[in-house]
Amino acid sequence: MKFFDYARATELSEAIGEFAKPIAGGTNLLDLMKLEVETPSRLMDINHIGLNEISPHGDGLRIGALVRNADCAADLRVRRDYPLLARAILAGASPQLRNRATTGGNLCQRTRCTYFMRLGTRCNKREPGSGCDAIGGVNRDHAIFGATEHCIATYPGDMAVALAALDASVQIEGIDGSRQVSLRDFHRLPDGDPHLDNVLTGGEIITSVKLPAPVGGKQIYRKIRDRASYAFALVSVAAIVTLDQGRITRADLAFGGVAHKPWHDPAVGRALIGNEPSDQLFSEAADLLVNQAKGQGGNDFKIPLLRRSLIAVLREATGIGGNDVRNL
Amino acid sequence: MFGTYDIPDQRNLLDRTRQGLIGAPLERPESGLKVCGVAPYAAEHHPPNCAEGVLVTATIPQGRVIALHKDEVLAMPGVLGVFADKRMLRRPAQGTAGKAPVQDVRAVEYHGQPIALVVAETFEQATHAAKALRVEYEASATVPLDPEGLETEPGRKPVVLGDLDQAMAEAAHSVDLTFTTEGHASAAMEPHASVAEWQGDDLTLWGSFQMISHNVKELADSLRIAPRHVRIRSAYVGGGFGSKLGISHDAVAAAIAARELGRPVRVVLSRQQVFDTITRRSETGQRLRLALDAGGYLAGIGHEAWVSNLPDEPFAEPVTQATEFLYSGENRKLAVNLARISRVTSGSVRAPGEAVGMQVLEAAMDELAEKAGFDPIELRKRNLPSSQPGKDRPYSSRMLIEALDQGARAFGWQDRKPRPCMTREGEWWLGMGVASAARVNMLRPAAARVRLEPDGSLRVQSDQTDIGTGSYAILGQIAGEMLGVPIARVTVELGDSSLPSGAGSGGSFGASSTGSAVFRACEAIRDKLAHRLGVPIEALELRDGMAIASGREVAVIELLRGEAMEEIGRIKPGKTDKDYAQASYGAFFCEVAVNAFTAETRLRRMLGAFGFGRVLNARTARSQCLGGMVWGIGSALTEELGFDLRDGQMTNHDLAGYHVPCHADIPALEVILLEERDAPASPIQAKGVGELAICGAAAAVANAIYNACGVRMHDFPMTPARLLPKLPDPF
Amino acid sequence: MPLNPPANFRVNGKACRYSGDARRSLLDFLRDDMGLYGTKKGCDHGQCGACTVIVDGSRVNSCLTLAVMQDGCEVTTIEGLGSPEALSVLQRAFVTHDGFQCGYCTPGQICSATAMIEELAQGWPSHVSADLNNPVPSDDELRERMSGNLCRCGAYPNILAAIRDAMEAAR
């Protein structure tokens, strides 16, 4: 770890507009600082500035940026009204990490691309202009949507995938005031400048995440990974599905582990709405989803995996298939 | 008297002693220290004024270091020195090497190899300075990084008997299959660590090692000093699994820096460095040919493996080891072919050979059974030879049939569906699988000191290590049993090279070898006690501090007459090693669920039945079996080292990328211990257990996956990425 | 705002102060400054759980937080849960069930389980809870909740038995 100075903010104003790197839970930042992928010269500890409450906001909820992931998932309102969010958080990392990781920090979590995390390799995200060793390398964890010749990394988090399905928004404070960004627009695609993970500019800080009014429905977060727990997603599916009189009336979907941001393709949801659930319908929607997907070799399996995972989730959400034991 | 073991000890003396300790599921004597965090591991010896060393590792796969910009780093705060000594290690030693491994860190042989050590006052200063050290290389132009398609050399003496091709041609049923297994890491939870402290010309090194007496020689030879100047202490070792068999670079670097700086130096490998620099299990390619005659008997077995290692490294994953003795079939071709590539050293990782060889052999047997219309258990049982094919020597003992039968009963094997895709639970296909377990048994030279104190308490001393295996418990139990001392009055001191040389921990030989040395020391003491009591040794019974014979009962402390009685027991492998085919055996049963949509596999339950001679401690033996099965599950489903074939770097060199099983991956596991006595194996009739329960476990999982969803997996681990393309229609 | 302020906090009930190099992790502080070597370094990156301690009632990876960030906190390590002479209920259960082999992940498993039992008592859900609002402590629940603590020796079934035993003893 490079040497840095440490400062401890006691109110939000001290943390805004600072060149110092804010540290909250630190679970990702310190990990990367130890690898010297992140090398801030000053750390601003923002754990003592408040922003750690969940409060009603209109018909929805406002989750303070410093609410710990574990507290968010355990919050009774979140569990009752936004089970998708609770489930996505609980699918991520480990209990120990969720006890430290915060709402804002989790959104700023950086990629787990092995080349990004290892000095001495070419990585446009870590060192703009150096190239991308993941292309043509070991890339089973990498993106199948929105990748460019500059970067094929994925955003690795779970919580944000649920927030994308929930159409949450991110409240941001900077020296020029505050602004609100849809969660779906908060993270960005790599384009030509993959060193930028999201739309935050220097000195800006996330202050909260706002959840719209609860929408009910069946809410599912399905995460496929290489071991049963404590692993990043190969792919994940966040789904909110509502049925009315046998027809799908709502289908809000988002996908993790497949792009530089939580992947949201409104056309897939639209293809489902108004229809009766069936395997054929779900297969068509899944085909629509992966239509534009492109593998890098090592991650080609993600395309059929995502397709089939979506079908499984839609079946579960609409009660097709059931859970009975059948002897065939 | 070197104690060569030439004649099987059939006395079963430990069945006639009366203290009631042998086999008892006693708690480990060190358990209180471990659960309270006060058992000191290597890095936790922190002598005053200890400096911190951090290794610098290569970022090229092969070449030479032509410049180290030391001055820039020496100017950094707290930095005390930069070392790139010719004596520093490029590779760790293989198990039992007993001499220096490949030295001189100015040449680079693999990506991530140690090339320098930076020492500073604090860990933070040293880690940053190590990263900041600028290195200039002259990189080799072409470097062999992919074993595929390379020329090979024999890695093991091939076995060629009869005519396998003809047997295959004439077979009523046969399989000819190609499998792959990916590389594995030991990934012991405690990273390699060394604290070196010199007093004059004498070095004390607190390290994390499995085989201390060899490690002393390896360290001394590396430093070019006499072994008598080196003392290694490893009282507690946070897991080994082969990775700590030989001396490693942390130890040599720490010793060199400590000498130079005139103060103690601690070097702890980062987790990434453990992956990058410590021995891996080679990836394998394996071709299995099995020829069955019309009567259901194996006429031929072919098992050819392709593995890799660095140039000149003597170790080749002995993939075919169990195939040499497990099943009949007089026409055989068994071979291990070794390619030379520039990846981190291959070496022993828990159950070298069988861990991946049995995994594949037992998967192939399942396919053969299906093809021939046999129940897989029946096929195995009818193909157990009466003597080892090609060697014409008997088996010392073999509980394989008992393991298969008792395991099947306890597991409920009769409920297995005869064909795949017959049980579906929602999204999940359910199925059951079976596989045999087999692992060679080894006896290794060992010595131990046993001292009966004047007050009747007992001390057992050896440099034998306990890497979680239960040495502290078992050695005390053997001594207490033999000398009639209650376990509370027995003290066991281990892991210090100043003590007599035990076998060390490796190859599952620690308990039976060092245990036999303890046994023999105790026999000598028993002889003396019998002599003092004036009775023949056969008549002597020792229990609870009393010597009982011919109707007399005398307190042992009276016989001791105020003086301690001390003996060193020794054992060495002898004729029994050659005269018998020795192995431990068992069987695995498991039930899996395979997600028809996502190809995730989850174990529902697993059972193992194992026979490994005398059970010395039922609790620690069971734990060893559980651990082995967990490793088998990891090998089946999650564990694989990744390498970038362009520059040889390991792409998942941490515990987030290399997936050892976590709690959620492991279902209820049941273990059946099958008591047996194997006299040719050791005078205590015990064999090895630590590795047995991996050997074949992954095949049981693969066979269950087939029974569930009808997919034969030939590439391990069976991740969703590998299984998904083969799944049947999920609807 | 002062640069590099000290941190005043408590470890196992004892007041302590850190004002050195800000890079020092809580883990290294506990081990090398306090001599509390029960907290283990297995990966130093939050990938194994061996360094788990309890901070203000929550289990955390002490490798991924800084000593200077503990200002005002109450830290409990394995040494604070019991001693060989006075084992905690959970420590005793780990001994009884042989919930370890090499012992290196063990303090982390025990600290983690100690806090996990409390999380369950408070009704916290997990990834595998069928009903988020009413998690039942099934074996699968316990496994999922302990999955942040790797054990390479594979003592998992015994660890589970130990935890279950301790939970039943507490009822």
C-alpha cells in the first residue's frame, strides 16, 4: 500500500469537493489499495458523517449512502416492500463483508477483472491507454454486453442489479450542489474511457439511494456462481413480475455479471407484458435478451447460461414448472 | 539398530493392552489452545527488533533479471535492505528432497517467481517498497507455457503387460475415454511464513513445515552451512496438504536477510504469492481404456496420463499409482507422460496421483458398468485381484468389498434409479453415484523419544508435525496405551528439529510411522519394567500407573525408583514394504442435484466408508475423512487453477478466484470407519488415512451427475460453464 | 480537519490508542501491536474470514479495515471470548465436535459464529431464507451464514455440529 494521509470527516460538507478519496466500509477500496491498483494520497473517512439511516421518502424509501449492506437487507421495510433488494444484497459477498460494505460504496465497487487487479498487465481501466489484456486472455468472468475493444470488464455487484430492476435513483452531492441520477444511468459502458466506472465526477459523493413506491409482484434475485456462496456472479437475474388474471402485467428485469453496468434491456420486459406465461414466451424473451450478446471466448458460456437463467426465473416468478418431485 | 520393518507384527499388541486409549475418540490435547487462538503459528513468533521482509516476484515467465534498482527503494522510509542473493530459492523443495532446491533468483523460470526480498522496519513499508522495486529483465523469446502438444518424457516407470490393444479389440464391452483435470492448489489457510533469528552461527527458524528433519537439511544446504547449526520449529502448522513438505523461499530469504542485517527477520508470503510460488498439482490429461470380457471380468486396463512440470524437476504427478494395483486385468498399459513448461513447480498436493487418477478411473468404471449392464458396485467387486497384477505379491489387507457393501446399505444405494433422468424435483435432476477409494500406503523412517518420568507421567517427543492431522492426540494415545498412563498425564512435544526425527506429515504416513516409533520406544520401556518386576514381558499388564502380572500389582513409580525411564524408538521400511501391496481402501456414495436450467450442481448428501488398518483415534480419523471428502467435492465441482497462456501468469491466484469449497457447498457427510488390522503395514497395524477420502470422491460426484441428468462429464471441475452445453432439454 | 488523527478504541474491554502509520490494518494492529495473534491472516483481502473479529457487535474482516478507522469502537477478538481455562460455550462445542483440524481458521470461525448466532436471534434473513421475514435456523441457513469463513481442512460438518450444539445449549 502506498503511503497516504488519513482524515476523519464529521460532516458531509467536509467530504464534498475534496481531492481525498472517501472511504466508508473500505472492503473494496482497501483490497485494491493493498494491490496498489488504487493509490490515493489522502483518505477521507466518511463513516462519521451520518447518512446511515433508512427513511420514508414519498411513497418510497431513502437509503442513506452509509447504511451498511447487512442493515439494509435486514430492514423490515426493505424486506417487506423490496424483497428483491434484500435478496440481492444477501447474495453478495459474505456476512462479514456485508456488515462493513455500504450502499454508496457498493455502487462504486470496481471490477474483479483479473488483469485490472494485477499490476504489470495492460489495463485501460487501471492505466488508460495501456491496452486490455483481458481480450484474448482468460476472460470467463467478462462481459457479453456493451464491451468494447478498450475494456470487457463487468461490474461485479449484486445490489445494483436489483436497484436497476427497481428503477431506483442515486442522490449525489458535489460542490455545485446536488443531482439525482437514475440507477440505470449511474454506471456506464466502457466505451473509449473505461477508467470511468460511473458518472460521479471528482469531489462528488453519493448521499443516498431512493427507492420508488413498492410495486409488489413476485421478486426474485437469482445468482449463478461457481460455488454455492461467497463468490461473484457468473450471471445474475433480478426480476419483478406481476400477474393479473393470468397475464403478465409487469416485468422489470436486470442482469448482473454480464456488462460494465447492471444490464437493463426494456425490450425484454415489454415482450412479456400482456402475455400469458409459457415456456415459449419465456424462451422468446430470453432469445431477445441474448440476441445482441457477444462472447470473448472464455465467457461464451454466459450467453446460454443467461438465457436459461432468465427462463428459470420467469418460470419461478409465474409458477410454471412447480417444485414437485417427479419420477420419470 | 535401525528398526527395519521386515516381518509383519501379528501380535496386535494394542488389542491386548488395557488402558483403553487406542482408537478412542479423544479430544485433541491442543484443542483448547486452538479454539482460543493461543496456539502459536510460525509468523506469531515475533522476537524483539524483528524486521519485516516481503518478496518481490517476477512479471515475466522466463528470462534473466538484469537490473534491480535497489537504490530507489533503499531511500524509502524504513527500508533496511534489498536482497537478491544467489542462495535464495527459485523453487520450493519437493517432499523428502533433503537438499537445496533450485537456487539463484537472478534467473526467472516462471511468472510470479521470487526474485528479491525487501526488508524494512514495518510490514507496510516493506510491502510498498517491494512493489516499488523497479526490475529490468531480459525476457526469453519463446517460452513453453502450454503443455498441449509438447513432447513428453516418461514421468514414471511405465507398466506394460500383455497386449492391451488386442484385449480392447476382443472385449465384449469396452470404453476408451479421454479426461482432463485442471491444476489444484493446496491453499492451506496459513500462508507460508518464516521468522529467522541467528545467535552467532546458529539459526533458529520458526516456520510452517510438514517434514522438519528434511527441512533442516534443505535449509542448511541452501545456506551452505552444516545442519547442526539449523533449528526449525513448527509446533503448529496451519494446514499443509503437501505445500509445506519442502523448504520454501520465505525461509531461505529470511535467514539470509537476518544474518546480513544482524537482527531477526520475518517473511510471510502474501496469499497471492502462495499461489504464484508454492507447488501446484499438475493439470492432467488422461486416457482410460477398459476391456471387459463376456464374463464381466476385466481383461485389460489402459491408463495414460499427461502432466507437466518445470524443467529438471523430478516430480511427476503419479496419476496411475492406484491403477497399478486396484483392479484385475492382465493386459495393461499404464504411463505418465511429463511435459516441461514454465509454470510454477508441480509437486505433491494432498494425495498426489490418486486424487486425480482415481477420480478418472472410477468415472470410467461407471461408464463400463453401464455399458456392460452391471451394477457399478458389482463390477468393482468381481474385478478385485487376489494378488497385484504384474508383481505377484499379496495385498496386506483390503477392505474394499466391505466398504462398498456397508456403504451401500447405510446410504440406501438400492434406491438409486437404474437410468439417468428419472427423478426431477422442480428445476433439479436428482441422482446417485458410487466410486471406490484407494490410496497407496507408506511407512517412512521415524524416531520418537518416550520418557516415563519418575512421577509416572509420560512425555513423547518427536519432530513429527501436526498439521491438523491429530499427531498430538494419536502419539499420546499410543504411548499412554502401551505404558498404562492416563491420557491426562501424557504430554506430547512436536515440531522441533532438536527432537528425534519423526516421519513428518505427508503421504498419510505420519501417524503410522511416527506412531510405530513411539510404539517401539514404549516396547523397550515395557521390557525394562517387566524385567524390574521380574516377569516375562508377555505377562505384563500396565494400566492406570500400575504394573500387573502374575497376580501382583505394583505401582510403576515404584519400579522407576525415582528415575526416569527413556527410550528412543525407531522404524524404517523394510521387507514388508516390498513383499505386500499396501493401500488403504474405501467407497464413496453421494446424491446430487443438478439444475436443469443453470447447470449448478449441489451435493445433497455424501457417505464414505473407509478401511485403513487400526483406527488410532476415531475422532481425528473421522475428521481426516471428512476433510478428504470436502477436497473431493472441490475437485469435482469448483477447484481449478487458471493460467494465461500468453505469459504464464496465474489468473486466479487468490481465494476469491480459486474456489475452495465453502460451508454452503458441503452437505451432511457421513463417515463409516471400518476397523481392520494390517500387520504388514506397521507394527501398530495402522495405515494412512489423511488422503484416502479424496481418492475417487470426485468420481462419485461425476457418476451421480450422470445418474441425475444423463451427462458424462470428462472434464473436471464440473462447473456450470462445462456442464451447461451438455445438459438435456430442461423442460 | 486534522490530518492523521489518532484512534481511541477498546479491544476486549481494554482501552487502546493508535496513532501510527495510517496504512496499518486492524488485523496487523491486533497481531503485531497488541500481540493478539488469535486473529489470523489467511488472505489479507477479505476472501477467507480467518481474520474475523467482532466490532461493535458486528462480525467483520479485520484485514479490510484500518486501525485508525476504529475510533470509538469496541473490538472483540477470539481472546476476548474465552481462554483455555474458561472456554466459551461455542469454543467448548468446537472442541467436543472436533470443529477444526489445523486450527488456523478456527478463531475466525468462532468469532463469526458467535456473531452469527446473535444475527439469527435478531431475525436477520439470509440468501437461503425461504421467508425473508421468518428465517428458520436450518442446517442450510447455518451453512450459508458461515460461508464467509473458509476451512481448507474441510471441518465444515463438525463446525456445523458445534454451532448447532452451542445454539441448543443457549436455549
